[in-house]
Amino acid sequence: MNARLALTAPAFILAGMLSLTGCSAYDSLVHKHATSTFADVGAFDDEAQVDADWLPADATEVTVRTSTLEDATEAVVLLTSGSPLGGDCAEVERYSAPAWVLDDAPDPYTAKSIFVCGDWAVIAADGGWFGWTPNSEDERSAASAR
């Protein structure tokens, strides 16, 4: 009886920890990503773990998903904005796709072109923008040629 309890106790402890800490802990442990939201671009600039110079100054409802793996560079950003992209961006043919898609983000596979903003690929979203990094070397080369 004690041996059975010893084998099942870790599973119950893990289940309890996950239920107490919520979905973000589960995503971090199982799916290897973390999702954060920021009220506006100022909060994003102050607290986000990624740099995205392309965010418009009026960006709100900024959602960011990043990898929890050490040295990983994958990230996606979805935001609300009525403004054009900030930073130096050039429109080119799309070759890359994001590691993840966020709820309410557009389907990146239907986009024929993207805006290259440094290492970010960005497409229009309903009421804003959706971007991912890294983009492809071919996209960066095409943007540099413009």
C-alpha cells in the first residue's frame, strides 16, 4: 500500500501545482512557451523580454508569446493599433512562418507578403498587427535590396 502511494504521490503533487499556478505554468512546462499581455507599448517596452522596434506608438492589448527554452529566439506578438508600423520596415514576399499562432491572430500561411522589420516578419491583423521572429534570411535579404 505504501509503495503505491509513493508512486502516485508525485503525480498528484504535480497536478495540484498546475491547478494552483494556472495555464501559464502548464504551457511553460509542457509546451515550452510563456504568454504575457501588456496594456500598451509603454508597458511592453518596460517589461517584455523581447525587443520589437516596429510596434506603433499607439499599440494596446499587446500579447507576446516566447519560448521558455534557454537561448531560444522564437516569439510572436499580436497587438491592437490603428497606426502604420514603427521602425524601418520593407514589404517583401513571405517565406517564414511563426512558431506559434495566438488566438485572434491572422493565418500567416495565407499572407503572400510580409513586412520585414529587422528580424521580425509582420502582417496586418484585424485592428492591428501580428509579428513573429525570427524571419527568414531570404526575407531579410529581399528587404535589404529595397
